[in-house]
Amino acid sequence: MASPATEVEVGDYQVRVSNPGRIYFPDLGLTKLDLVNYYLAVGDGIVRALRERPCMLHRFPDGLAGEKVHQKRVPHGAPPWLETVRVKFPRYNRHADELCVTKVADVIWAVQMSTVEFHPWNSRRANTEQPDEWRIDLDPMPDCPFDRVRRVAGVAREVLDELGITGYPKTSGGRGLHIYVRIRPDWPFGEVRRAALAFAHEVERRAPDDVTTTWWRKDRDPTKLFVDYNQNARDHTIASAYSVRGVPTATVSTPIDWSEIPDVDPREFTITTVPARFARLGDLHKTIDDEAFSLETLLEWADRDGLDLAEEES
């Protein structure tokens, strides 16, 4: 039987949460209300990660035991205080009014709508075609050990330091690591992606035994780490900082300090452990918006190396 709805006070807003006792994570016995309380606990962090960005929602209407729904469009009947941003898909001559988070209540409304994961664009409402975030996705292949992920993260930081760029690491909530960089919104998606490819090639040059940039998955060494530059393509999204992942262990994509990487175990960051960590440390990405960096040097590297994305993918 459905449990009675409850009203949750979120700042100046009231959000009605229906069926709060529904089990979302069967292996852990965690409910929809547990998910609400988690996102309330990390509210400042998740809003910072999503603020003003078009956001795709990964919904589980029946919990993890049911099907996952990828939802771009905010449905009719959303509260009047909920904000959206329109993004266009020229290839299909369509558009979508996606969730545009500006406050914690927006996040809790999405959880009420059965959202578990938040996948924002790397551009913002002011200009959705000019990204302000460069995402470095350290994606281990099936037989790649996590020690290799740690090593490559160190190489990535070395290259960023030489570029004079500050990167903000986080766990993916899976087996990899992400590094986010604020950039000036001066380049379209294609150029950001080309800069990301130039960076990936430099990391591969410095760690050829650990890294691959081979485009086709079937051609990659299964023991290596893929530096996935394609996560910077238009309408490609990955789980944000503080997003819970839709996996049985309820892991969380968690901001970490560079000093934690040698010993970090991403499996330890879950819906039940991250709130206490957040209360103790605050948001480790809180200064990410303080400075936006240039991609000019990376684009010079791309020109130097004759990098053509069409050729990479052929």
C-alpha cells in the first residue's frame, strides 16, 4: 500500500512528497523520503553543481526494482515557482524545456517526481551553446584497476598545473573519477571537445601504459583507462557532483580533495555516509566558480597535433 503523502518545507517553499515510504533501494531498504533527506542535507552542494544548467533527470518511478526513465522535459502541472530552460535539437527540429535548478526546492520537486540522478549540461541558461565547464572523465575499461585511475588522475593534475588551471575532482559514483574545470564561455561545444581531446592526448603521451584515447570501445585495451573527451559534446551529460547513482549500493558522485586520491575508495561515498561528510567538510567544490580559465593553449595543442574529431571517430 502507498504511504500517506507528506509536506516537506524547503526554504520558502512547500513540496508535497507522495508515497514517501516507497522503497527505492531494495538492497538497503532506503525509501523515497530517505532520498529527499539526503538531497536536503547536501542542498548547497547539489544546487551549486546544477545551478542555471539544463538538466536531464534519471527517474525510477518504481524504485531501482523498476525501469529507469530518462526525462528531458518538465511535465505539465509543475509548480509555478519551478524554472526551466529551453534547449533545441536542430537535427530533429524539436526543443525541450528542461529543469533549470536555482534552489533546493527544485531538487526536492524532482525527487518527488522519482528522480534519483541529476545529469546537467556543461553550459548554462544564459547561453546554452557556449559551455562554461570542461569535464575530464577518467573512465576505466572493464579490467582497469582503480590504482591505475589514481595514477592517471595524478598525471592529469600535473598537466593542469602546467597549464595554470585549477581542476576539481570528484568520484563518478562508479569506478572512475571526474575532474571539472570552469572555463570562459567563449567557445562552442566542438571547440571545447577538441580542447578536451588535446588534453587527453597529452595525458596519454605521459602515461602510455595506463591511458588510451582510442575512440571505438571494441578497439581499446580492456586494462587501460579511457580519457573520455566526448563527455564535452553537446547534449552529453554525466552525473553531477552530489548526485546519487541509480545502483543498488546508492553511491554518490562525491567531490574530493586531491590529497584524498591516493587512498580514496569511491564505494564508501553513499547516500548514508555523504551527509555527515558534507556537514564536516562543506562543499569541496565551493570555489569552483571563483575563476574561469582559458582553453587557448589546449586549442593550440590541437592545431599543433592536427587533431580532427571526425578523423578520430572514423
